[in-house]
Amino acid sequence: MAAPQIVPYDPAWPSLASGWSARIRDAFTRAGIDMTDLAHIGSTAVPGLAAKPFLDLQAVLPAVPDEGAATAALASLGIQRARGSRPDSPGVDADIPRPGSDPRRHEKLLYFRDLDDGGSLRGLILHIRRADSPFADFVVSFRDWLRADPEGRAEYERLKRSLAAVHAGADDYDDYTRAKSAFMDRAQAAMGWPRASAPTDCAAPSLEA
């Protein structure tokens, strides 16, 4: 991927997410892959929030599936296995662990598809995570918190725009992604995560930064 770019919110994003979610759900069902949840996550799932021009979807499965089986199931949709720009690119084979959580539960598979329909989006990103992944629960909680908290949403947009400017000459999103972690650490306390229903090994530390 190229350097970070932030675009204005587009009201068409939720319907695009619904359409792609239906296609992915059908592809997994036909392949016999059991999925417990499929959600629209990330900034494009937060009304009014400027975002990178990529639609983020999260598929939650009882366990991370066989990579070959998942890749074969998604091939007909033009969704391909994503590889990081660097050996340690965050969020490709594992998420950056949330404070207090078990890093072993952050394994994942990442998939990507270009979107070249002339709209505001450049691509679709599919995150496949296991049901007991703390990060799977965190991203949904973070999305819901941004939807409900105007001040937090505005602060996050300011941060993203600032970081996009700082990393405008970058070859990838890696440093941009890592730089958002401090905000997410503070947000974790503000949004009361982990929830009672979240994976139980995620004790939230004090984040008075």
C-alpha cells in the first residue's frame, strides 16, 4: 500500500459493507467454513468520521481457519491473501496485542481486494480472527465508542490527519498504524474495555495518559 491518505466520510460506505459482507458470508458457507460473526469495523463504519479509503470487515470464526481453505473460498470474489510490506508489518499475521491480553490470541489472517469502481474507496480489507481474540472484541467496542462519543471521534480524526501528514512520504501504512496505538491505549480505559462479555484474560490497566 502507498502512504496514508484520509478521505471524507461517504454515506455509501455502510451499504457497500453490507453487500460485500453478504458475498463473503455466502462464499464461506459454500466452502463449509463456519463463521460466528461478520462485522463492518474501522473508521468507515463510524458515521461522519474521515477515514483511509479502505473498507474494513471482520470475520470471526471459532478458530483461525486453514489458510488454503480460506484463500480458496475467497478467490471467486477477487479477495486475496495480503502480505505485509515488511516482515513485522502489524495486523497481517497477528494484531498488536491490547495491554493485558494474551499475544497468542492475536493471530489472524488478512485479505485484500482492490475496489476500482470510481467511488471513494480504493480497497476492501478482510480481517479473519478467532472468536477468543481480544482484538476482535476490541475493534467492535472501539467502533461503538467512536460512534457514541463525539469528542473522542473528533480527537481521533485530528490524530489520523496529523499522522497522515507526518507519514505522507512513507511507502506503507506500518508506522502510521503503530503510531495510533497510544491513542487506542487511552481509549481502552475511556470506553470501559474489556466488556464483561470480552475474553477474560484482558484486565484493563490504568491509562491516565
